[in-house]
Amino acid sequence: MGRLKELNKDNVKLPSPPAIAVRILEAVKQDDSSFAELSRIVSADPALTAKMLKVANSSYYALPNKVDTIEKALSVLGVDVLKNIALSFVIAKEVRGDEGEGFSFEYFWKKSVTCAVGAELLSKLLRYKNDDIFVCALLQDIGILIMFLCRPLDYLQVLDEKKVTGAPVTEVERKVFGFDHQEIGAELLQEWGLPENIYGPIRHHHDGECTDDQRMQADLLRWSALLASVYHGSRSAERVQELKLELVERFKIEEERIDAMVDSVAEKCIEILSSFEIDPGNMKPFSQLLQEANEELRRLNLSYEQLVMEFKQAKEKAERLAGELMEANTKLRELAFRDGLTGLYNHRYFQELMTRDMSSTVRYGSVLSLMMFDIDHFKLVNDTYGHPGGDLILRKLATLVQESMRTSDVVARYGGEEFAVILPMTDAGGCKVFAERLRRKVEQMETKIDESLVKITVSIGLATYEPGMAATDKSQLIDAADRALYQSKKNGRNRVSVATM
């Protein structure tokens, strides 16, 4: 199973390749007519045409004569360059979502455009010609968007942990998801039909495990991310120094030329961002930012000792606040996954956990059992004692089940009076023993409602996945357990039935 399919088990509607992007890619594949066809496709979209001509006439390309038609732009810049500019515009426009707390699509694309500009300027500095580098750098982190769109709460957890620990984002992604955005982004772009010289380097731009012919392109992506962090991240001076060390050692380039290139990223970005209809904000060349910072320090007239002390205090405060924020966000996410009445996990969390547990169980050849049960004749309880009485029984049953569980097991309220228990590393025999024990405990449970002692029973259905079985999807395991539960009801209730997979 591909990572993209594994990520999107809940069938979230993912972005499709924009129709115009598909037509552009198809046109470029037809070598004989690509020039005329590409011109026709772009010219048919006035907004896209205006944006592309704006870029072609910008200082970014510094063409000697004004370009006023797509045909002229194609003849001067070439098919590949124009193709990639067009793809950049249409994909950045289409792949977006609602702005929300903790994640900004506007910020994402602002940083991505900065990566693209930085990669292009770096390639010129290093005299490395690659017409695909702009769009490749622009889309290098598109996997982050897809991971967020599929599992937003989990990805906010990734961002929180990265802020607090300082660990690389790919490391935290693998910890939370089991894979990282490099793999997802490359697989998505491959599925969209983009060429391998774009999605190939993206697959390994953080880990460097690419093929020799893609290594330079992958390095450019990594360096462009450093450049983007200079303008859209923290520790800007540290990022610049890191970039200088690599480039000077590897290419023997003078530091002054690197400084000039870093400054030009801001200058060119302001112009290009406006073409993408993204507000550049107060973006300034790095040298200007340093100068303003030095002037501010002189104005404050602080001693070195004072600066060190204030920095230390600020760092300690920031670390404390970051820890508190992560803890608060964890609690909020926990609340989002809990059932308000019983305190058990809710149906949504059950589905997400089943996706992950089933995937890892199949991957590592282990076993996984699922128990589903509901209260017999619960409607009669509600009719006799009212919904407050029924709620009291649900809460008491939830407490009993939780107290009977191992720490590795997960109990969820599946809906109404129906519950589910996920039992990792538990075979069919072990699951049945546990289910019978739970059934007897419920049978003995008494709940005082008004002046009455009310007793209930439960019907239970079990299903187990073992290595080698044909069923490898969570829905198959859930359906099997549900069928077994129905069998228990049919055979007289207050019993355990085991499904045949």
C-alpha cells in the first residue's frame, strides 16, 4: 500500500491536479507541438497569462526587451521555464485550505515561494542549469499540506513537538505518522503525472538518500529551505552561517558573493510573491535586518553581561511557555477525541486508531483483536428509568470496562449503547477469555437508580486479524466483529460470539 493511501484511510477529499496543469503537462510531452500548444493553453486563461507576463518582465529574469505575449515569453525563456512558471501558479492557487489556528496556508506558500526563488538564485550562483529547480523547490514541502489536510490534529502535534524539542520535522513526522512529508509529497506529484526530475529529488531532499544524478538538485532544495528560514524562521544568522560553511567548503565561493545572493532573495521574492497574490509583509534583505538589529542594540546601550542575562531569561521563559503550550494543546486534542458522557474515546478517534493499528499490524506481521459489544434491551432501560438513568448506566459500564483493561488496550464508545475495544498483540483465544470475563463482570454489576437496583447484560462480538489472512483493511475487521455481535443477539443475548475471518 502506498503511503498516500495509508495516510488517507478516512478518504479525505485530497486536492486533484488542476485541470490546466494536466493540459500543460500533456502539451509538453508532445515535443513537436509543445510550443504552440502550451501557448494556446496559457493564453486561454487571461489571469494566468497576466501573471506569467508579469514574471517574465520582472527583474527576476531581467530581459533586455519587454515581453507582451506568451509566444514571445516562450521564445525568450523556453518551453521548460514557462511550463514550470505556469505549473507553479496553478498549483499554488489550487492547493489551499481554510486558514485556521496553528496552521497557515498563506505562510506555507510564502515560505515555498521563497524556497523557489532561493533555489533559482543558488543555481545561478553555482552555475548549475536546471529549468525545473523553481517548481521543484516550490513543491518540496507539499507533503506537509497533504498530511495536515488528512490528519490535522496529528499534524498540529508534529508542529508543537518540533517547536518544543527542536527535532527535525521529518523525525517528528515519522514518530507520529510512521512516514514523512518527503514520501507523501513525491507520491502525490508522481500520481499527478509530474516528471521524475521534479518528484525524485523531493522524495529525499532532507535525508540525502537520492540517486547520484539527483543529488545536486536535492542539495539545492535543502539549501533553499535554509534560505527560506532566514526570512521566515528563527536563528537567521545561524542559518546564513550554516549555508556559507557548506558552499565555501564545497564550491570555494567567496562569502561576499553568498551574502549578496542572500540579500537578493528578499529583493526578488517581494516581486514574485505579488505575482502569486501573496502579501510579502515587511520582507527586507538580510544585511538590512542585521544592520537594524545592531542599531537597536546600540540604542539600548546594553552591556554584554546584560544581554547574556536577558537572553538566558528569555530562553528559559520561552521554553517554559512552549512546554505549557504543548501540554495545553495535547489536552485540547484529548478533549476532541473524548466522548462527553462516558469519557471514553469517541468514534472518530476509534477510526483513526484502527487505521494506524491495522496498518502496523499488517506491516509487522503481528496480531490484532477487536471486541464490539452493546447493552441488551437498553431501550427498555431508557423507557423505564428515563435517559438520566440510562446515562448513569452508560457511565458506570464505561468505568467498569476501563478498569478491566490493560494499558495497551483502547476502549471507545462506538455510538449509543455500543462500545468497541481494540486489543493489540492479542490472539483469538486471549480475546475470548477476556470477553467472557468482562461479560460476567457486567452481569454482576448493579446500578442504583432512584430506589431500584438495575442489572444489565451485554452481547459481545469478536474478530481477530492474524498474519497471512487475506483481510488487511480495518473495515473488514470492524464488519466481522459487528457480524459476531449480531450473532450473539440472535442467539439469545448475554453471550460471546467469534467471527470467522
